[in-house]
Amino acid sequence: MKRKKKTSWAWNFLLLIICAALAVALVGFIALDSKAEAAKSAKLVQEAKKGSEKETKDITKEKEPEKSEDKQEEEQKKEEVKEPEKPQMPAGISFWGDEFFTAEKELPYSSRVKLEEKLKAEGYTLEYANKTLAGAGTLSVMKMAGVPQGDLDKYIEEHKKSAGGATPSVTETGIRDLTAEEMERSDKDYIPVLTMGYYGGWNKDPKELAEQQQKVLDTFGANKDKFIIVGVRPMDGSVNIPEYEKVMKETWGEHYISTIDICTVTTTTADGQTQVADAVYNKLLELGYIAK
């Protein structure tokens, strides 16, 4: 009996060792499996992180052009709200053509004087050149501007031919003797304001008058394309007024001021000359030659 008990105890001890070994193996297996799972999980997390970073970069790349476009729109809006640059002021204004008053009446009546007074009162600092002639036709005005004598002679010959043997009006052929001072030019870069035609010199032909006005404008320099033409047609009924207005408006467009349109009284009165001066002032602003 004693031997059987000893054998049973040995067997039990062996079983205990086997169970312990299996337990240790199981624990080791579980540990290894946990470690593998942890490594696998860490790898998945890393891959997910990389994927997220890539997606973020892609989204950023997609958004970058949008930000650039937004920035361009903002810059464009800023440019749009910028205040427009004021036009460069001219050195001065030059008056050419007919003067309707004597030296005594010029100061209280002349539109030229009234315009100068208005500009000075509004704070403009400009030079003024008075190249008007009292009682002189357009041929004299062209001569004073420096138009070649050959051009003037052609007009005179045409005027004589159109008279049909009769003696043409002196204003259609006569050219005034001008002094050296009158011929002197210091206004070639000024804005020209022309009031030519009241006393004749253009054979009662509005197209010829426009041609002569252009010849005077051509003697100017930097501002030859910046000018104002004031319609001062003869008042003796010798000119077809509707035809005159049509030619002037078609030729000069926005540069033309019709005294018929802007004057409510005769242009040779003080009120009429004031209205002309106001119209020229407004035209200078309208065309952008001066700015407030």
C-alpha cells in the first residue's frame, strides 16, 4: 500500500508540473499575442495618421488657389475704390478770336474777363493769354496764330472768285497789320478757347470756318487736342444758322458751345457774356481740363 501511495504522489506532482508549464506557456502566448496586437494597432494608428496628414495636405493644396483668388478679388476691390486721379492742370488758358468790346467796356463786359475772374475766385492758379482782336476777321486771327501766308492767300483768292467779279467784303479779304507783340506766342501749351467768326473772313461757309479754326488749333503744342470752340456766328442774317450749328456740332462734338443753346439774352450784353463765361467754365470741368 505504501508503494502505491508513493507512485500516486509522483504522478500528481508530474501533473502539477505539466499544468504549471502549460500555464506559463499560455501566459507567454497571451503576452506575445498582446504585443503583436499592440504593434499591429500602433501600425494602423501610424498609417491612419499618415493618411490624415496626406488628406490635410491635399485639402490645403485645393484651398490655396481659392485663397489666392480671394486675395486677388480683395486687391481688385481695393483698386476699384481708389479715388480717381485728378487731371494734370494746364499751364494756362489762351483766348483766340473776336473781342466784341472796346478796351473800356472789356473789363465789365467781356466773357474772357468774367471767366478769368470766376477761375480765380474758385482758387485756380492759371496763366491767361489774350489773343483776341476787336473787329477783325478770321484771316487776321490765323495770321496772328502763325498760319502760313500761303494758306491765307488761297482763302483770299477763293473769296474773290466767289464774289463773281464784285468787290468782296473787306473782312473776307483783308488782313490786319499786326505788331511784333501781337505776333509773339507764349501760349502754345495753354488750353485754347476759340471765338472765331463773328466778323467774317470765312466766306459765310461754316465748313471753311471749321477748317480755319483747325489751322489755329494746329499751331498749339501739348494741348492742341484739348480745346473749346464757342459759336459766335454773325448776327446780320448773312449765314444760314441751322447749317452753321449743324457743321459746328458735327465737327467739334463735345468741344463745341452753342451760344444759341446756352444764352437767354444777346451775347454782346453783360448778361450774355456772363452766360458764355459760365458755359466755358463748366465745359472745362466737363472735359476734365480742370478739376475742383
